[in-house]
Amino acid sequence: MTIETVDKIDAARMYIRGQWVPAISGRVAPSVDPFSGKPWMHVADGCEDDADQAISAARHAFDQGGWGTSTARYRAQLLRRLGGLIARDADRLAEIESRDNGKLLKEMRGQWAYLPEWFYYYAGLADKVEGATLPSDRENFIAMTRKEPAGVVVGIAPWNSPALLLCWKVAPALAAGCTFVAKPSEHTPASAIELAKLFDEAGFPPGVFNVVTGGPELGKSLCDDPRVDRIAFTGSTEVGKAIAKAAADNLTGVLLELGGKSPNIVFEDCDPEAAANGIIAGIFAATGQTCMAGSRLLIQRSVMDEVLGRVIARAKTIRMGDPRDPDTDMGPVANAQQFAKVTGMIQEALAEGAVLACGGPEDAPDGLFVAPTILTNVTPDMTIVQEEVFGPVLTVLPFDTEEEAIQLANNTDFGLAAGIWTLNIHRAHRMANAVRAGTVWINAYRIVSYNAPFGGFGLSGQGRENGKEAIEEYLETKTIWIELTGATRDPFTIG
Ligand code: NAD
């Protein structure tokens, strides 16, 4: 796959009702390659009118188009076909995504190669959505439940793993029988458009999957629309709260995957090399731009020098450069706005007394690069320890006892993930129970799968993606009572 092919993408169109349409306003917006700093493609810049069109299309496909009442077998066939097309094009799609968001091509290749599994898994789950026959305590009645698709889903994605985080929503929603309007981030619209081409090729009926491109105003219009039944959002906590408020006006159901400030907790009885490796993976992989980044390192004081020494030594060898070069370990941050935020937070922490163990704002190549940065001499209440940076910045806090480690780990408004490094099985289980986080890894970090629920406590969100839990987010339960005798009942007594 050459860059020439990537440049030929004619993407200034949105995918609505199975048609490729420009924004109603005619406006287009550039998408910038974070490595070169230059626009590399243009997309339609959608607004309220385009949101209206896309929701109408999804509504029609659900209510009249037959998708809402289609068989699970039919939906599963299409989802499997789509998974196969993604597998066929994985390398090409990885190149496009790497170009659009600056993440390593080798990471994007792995992500796209794995992505079909979400469609295969939910294809398999589609015909296992079952209601129940209830033991009725009413004489001469049967009660039963049916699980029905919720309806029209709006999925809004961020820029850090654009396609993956969108597919976490699309696969279970479509398997459940919902129709979908996708809005990718304005920074990384390319992969959603490419996905729409594959939906088209797979033969999904018009309006079942729609893609609109644009910024926050477009997202807001989608979330304000009372015809939407579910909003599934991944992004910042701030925008997540705004979406929850907008949804409240229409009582639209929301699934929110938001930010994090996850601890990596290292005990003296760990394997120091494995722990150091996991800490590096947790905060410097993907340039720290993952919601689950292990951005708070908590280390038992007795192994502080040994483990931190290994982490600093490894961090200093991280190679920054072209995301498409296989020797690169860390690409640039994804956009200029994010670069300003990350470097600003480092400066602020240094001004408050943090000490640079390595990295820092001046220690990186030109462009949107931020060097792997480790900050010591921080206190638990400092902004850099409490707020999400979403960049390659690690803070280090020592502790002496397990109780202190739990207290520090839970001293956050977030609760997305945690890593625990110990070879003591008793402690591992105690800690897994005590830490308030949606995912806990023992002697590992940053592992996710289609069948393992993922989501957060507190300000990290509500609801769960992946696994059986995710399909439930897109279903409604209906209870059906059936009278067995045909007798006329007294209308003024209950039941
Ligand atoms: P963001 O919240 O700024 O934007 C996310 C999306 O929301 C974009 O598509 C944007 O256009 C849209 N949007 C913005 N304002 C809106 C509004 N008022 N109504 C509707 N839509 C609106 O987030 P970002 O900067 O793209 O992504 C980074 C954030 O995402 C980080 O905070 C990170 O932690 C979080 N994130 C969370 C997870 C998770 O699974 N928990 C995964 C990845 C990223």
C-alpha cells in the first residue's frame, strides 16, 4: 500500500442512507497528518442539517426498513461478511489511520488485524439474545420477556483509536438490531469513511450504518435529537458530562467511556523487569494517548530505586520519529491543541515543584513530539497527579504499606483501570478487590479483548463496552403478560 493510494481518497462525502453526499452547506474541512503537520485529505464539514438527514435515515431503516425486526441470523451474516472485508483490507486501513492520527503503523496494523473479531463475536452473540418465561405468581397468567433493539444509536468517537473505539459500539449495536449514526472525531475522520465503504460492499441495507463528519456542533446536534434512542460516546469527561446533560432532556440512554488517571502499583515482591516493562507499556505506548494510560506510578519505597531506575533507563532509549518507520517507538501527539495541553501541563507541574527524572518539554525533536517524561517529587493533590494529561507523562509517588497504596490508588475521581505488580497471589487478589477501577491487570497492562467488558467507575464513565454486557446496552426488555382463560375480570381489582 503506497501513500499515493492514501492520497487518492475522495472523502469529502458523508455516507447517509447508502449514498455518498456532500455536507448540505457544501463546506469541507482538512484533516491534518500530525507527523508532517500538513493537511492530507478533506472531509465534508457537516452541521445540524446533516445530522437531521442521518438520523432520519437511521430512523427509517429501523422503523420501516426492516432492520429492527430482521432475524439475528441475517444480521450475523452481514456482520461476519463485514469482518471479512476488514480483515482483507486491514493493512490499507492501518496505513490510513496512522496517517490520520500519527500513531505507529505497527500498532495500527495490529489493531486493524484484531478488529474483525468484534464483528465475529457479536455476530455469534446476535442469536443468543434471549428473553425468559417467568414463574408467574398470578393465577391463569403466563409472563415472559423479550429483548428488543433500542432503536437508533448515535456513536461519537475520539481521535486516539478512531476505528477501534467506533467498532466497539457499532458491532454490538447492529447485532442487537439497532441502526447507527457514526460521528468520528474531526481530527481523524478517515477510518469511519473507509468503514462505510466496507459496510456498503458488505450489503448492509441503506440507513443501517451512516457516517457524518464534522466537529462538536455536529456532535451536539446528534445528541440533542429526540429521535435518538441511545448515545454511545468515547471522549473526554468534560464532553461526556455535556452529552449526559443533553441526553437528559430527551431521556436518551447514554453509554460513556471517558478519561482516566490510572495507577500502576508496584510492590516489593514484584518481578522488577516485568514491572518496568509494563510501566513503559502503560504510559509511553501510543504516546500516552490512551484512556487507560497508567499515568500514576505508585512504588513501594523499598524497590523505588531499582524499579524506577529501570523505567528511566528504558524511557531514555525510546525512539521518536516517523510513525510509519518500523524502528519508531513513539510517534507525535495527535494534534497541535493536544501538544499545547501536554507541554503546558508539564510546565505547570515543574513550576509547582515537580522534578524531571527524564524528558520534559524541550527534550524532543521538532514537530508535535513530546519526549517520554517522568516527574518525581509530586504530591497526591497536584494537578498533574489528579488530571488526565493524555500524553507521555508519568508521575511517581512512593508508598510504604499496602493500605497506603490502596488509599493513593483510589485518591482520584476517575476509575478506569489499574495495574498491580506483585508475585504474591494473596496480595494480588486483595488489591484487585480494593482498587476502584473498571479493569484491573495483575502483572500486565493495557490488555483488552472483544469478550471482556471495559468501562469505568466515577468520572471514567458509565456502562460497559465489549463482552455480553455491551449488547445489553443496546437492548430494551419488554414484559408480556398472557391471560390463559379468556374470562372477563373485575375491572376494579388489581391483576
Ligand atoms: P473530546 O471529548 O474532545 O471529543 C470526542 C468527540 O466528541 C469528538 O468526535 C468531538 O467532535 C465530539 N464532541 C465534542 N463536543 C461535543 C458535544 N458537545 N456534543 C457531542 N459531541 C461532541 O475527546 P478527544 O479529545 O477526541 O479524545 C480524548 C479523550 O477521550 C480523553 O479524555 C480520553 O481519556 C478519552 N478516551 C476515553 C476512552 C475510554 O474508553 N474510556 C478511550 C479513548 C479516549
